[in-house]
Amino acid sequence: MFSIVIPLYNKELSITNTLQSVLNQTFTTFEVVIVNDGSTDTSVDKVKAFNDTRIRIIEQENGGVSSARNTGIKEAKYNYVAFIDGDDLWKSNYLSTMVQLITDFPNAKFYASNYSVLKNEKLFDYTNYLEEGFRGYIDNYFTVALQSKLFQTSATIISKKISESFLLFNEELSIGEDFDYWYRNILNSKIAFVNQPLTIYNMDDDNMVSNKKNSFNKKYNYLFVISSYAHLDKNLRKLNNTIKIGKIPDVILNHSKEDFFQFIESIDFSIVSLKYKIFSYLPYVMKRMVIKILYK
């Protein structure tokens, strides 16, 4: 039995297709918990047009995607919680394939699949560097994630048989909350993965907002949060450090000097390549000049 959690905020252009993809599943034993996070458009009317007793709508004031997902988790009647955002899609065999994964790998509490990406009206499968058709436990996720993140939230299922501190999303985060959620759970439970693209991540959603418009704290607070527990696993520490390295161009070009210094001080340059070690010793003005030359 699955409780399918859909956070809903102003998705009137996509929620019908998303919900239809859920109802089209070949495995039909589930409930759909839709958390209306204060939508101001006709999203809820689109949901109410479906006549299906498995659908429940929970109303709440706008609190963000993490808050909406947490409400859905708390309202979930069943042990396995599947997530899908209101602009993504599931292929019809997603749940049936995940049922078999759960059955075959019962020691996991976190389950995921590969996914496809819809971008510029073109659909392609995400490349994750695992063996084609792989299915089983991932014992070294943080090492694998140095090459690819493997999955995204609409392709994940969590067992409620874990402590609430790991089960819930961090409501202080509105960007990167998914990474924090995955990492905390993977640190504390086994993950089982099937390398089939069973969901569709919609990057063409009209509701998506450019990340460049967000403040430094909003964009990068999740990396500082992850740093607070990254010491628990050397591979997670390396992964989080690598992600920060990749964000340097944006931070130095689009944020203040003070923000950059705060960010750069959180990076462990003892575990990076020589070129980044050299970069770390350059004065701020030269750092900015180098990045401008390379990235503009």
C-alpha cells in the first residue's frame, strides 16, 4: 500500500497530467494525498474534477514545498510514502516496478529509480553511469553521486519505519531540501535502486523560477546544513565539498564579496585538485577575474 504525496502550489497548467499519470498506474492499491499549499490559481479545481475516492485534498496556508510534503507524510495512512511533484509524471509501470524492488530488497527503507527529463519539449533518459538494468542495494551512494545524483524526488519512495527526524523534510530549506532529505536518510538506512527511467522530471514547467533571482542564503543554506553532518561519512564530506566547488562561479559573480568569503571558508581545499588549491590562494580580485574569463 502506498500513500502518494503531491505538494500543490499554483500548478494549474500541469497538475491534471501529473494526477492522471498517477491514476494510470498498473498497480492500483494506493491513496493520493494532495496538500494544497495555499494555491491562488485553479489548481484545486483541476484536482476536484477527478472522481476518484483514493484522492484526498489537505488544505494549508502557504508554507513551502518542504512543509507541504511533511503535511502529506503525517497524513499518510500507509507505510510506504511515494513523492511526486505537481508538474512531474510517472510512467504507468512505476509503482508495480517499485513494489517488486521493495519485495526483493526488504532491508532498505529508501527506494528510488532512474528518471527521464523533459526539457525544451525534448525527452531524454538521465545518464547515471550505473550498469544498465541494475537493481539492488547501493552501498556507496555518496561515491556514485560524485558522478551523478541517480534520482530526483518524484522517483523516490520512503518507508515510514524510520525515526521522524529522518522522515521529515527540513522546512527551513526551500532550495536543496531534497538533497538534504536524501543524504540524511541514506546515512541512516539502506537504499535500493532500479536503473530504469520510470518517471519524468519536467524542466519545462511554466511555474519554475530562475535560480539566479534567489538570495545567497536561500540558494546555498542547504550546503551549510549538509556540512553540519557531512563529517559522519568521508564520502559525503567529499561530495558536499565537490558540489560547493561547482558553485564558486555563481557565488563570486552574482553575490556579494562577504557572501563569497563565507562560502569559500566552508570549503575544505585540502581534498581538492591542485588547480583549486592554487585558486584558493589568489586574492579576491584575481579570483573574480579568473572566473569571469572562464565563465563569461
